[in-house]
Amino acid sequence: ERLEKERLEKERLEKERLEKERLEKERLEKERLEKERLEKERLEKERLEKERLEKERLEKERLEQERLEQERLEKERLEQERLERERLERERLEQERQERERLERERLEQERQERERLER
């Protein structure tokens, strides 16, 4: 009877030990899986943040390029306008000069004709 009791006690203790071991393994596995999950989450967040920052950077770059291009086009347009005004001004001055010369020739011609008429 005593031997039987001892044997049963040993069995019970062994079962307990095995159960504890199994529970400990389970707990460790759960912990490992949780750590893995958290790490994956962290990496995914990091990746998304990097992506967001890169998109932002590219958008800023694009907007800056656009702004610079608009500036360049505006400068170009203003320069064209200035050149056109200058050209028109030169033309106007040239026409005025030609007109003065023509009037001066006419006046001289009239004076010549008048002198000739008077000389006759």
C-alpha cells in the first residue's frame, strides 16, 4: 500500500511537472508571438512613415519646380514685353525722324522753288 501510494505520488508529481513545463512553453510561445507581432507592427509603422515623408518630400520638390518654372516664364514674358516696347519705341522714333526729314526736304524744295520763281 505504501509503495502504491509512493508510486501514485510520483506519478502525480511527474504529471504536475509536465503540466508546468507545458504551460511554461505555451507562455513563452505566446510571448514570442506577441513580440513578433509588435515588431512587425513597428516595422510597418516605420515603413508607412518613411513612405509618407518621401511623398511629402516629392510633393514639395514638385511644387518648388513648378514655382521656379512659373517664375522663369514670368521673367521671360516680362523680358519679351520690354523688348517689344523698345522695338516699338525705336520704330516710332525712326518714323518721326523720317517725317522730320521729309518735311525738311519739302520746306527746302519749296524755298528753292520760291527763289527760282523770284529770280525769274
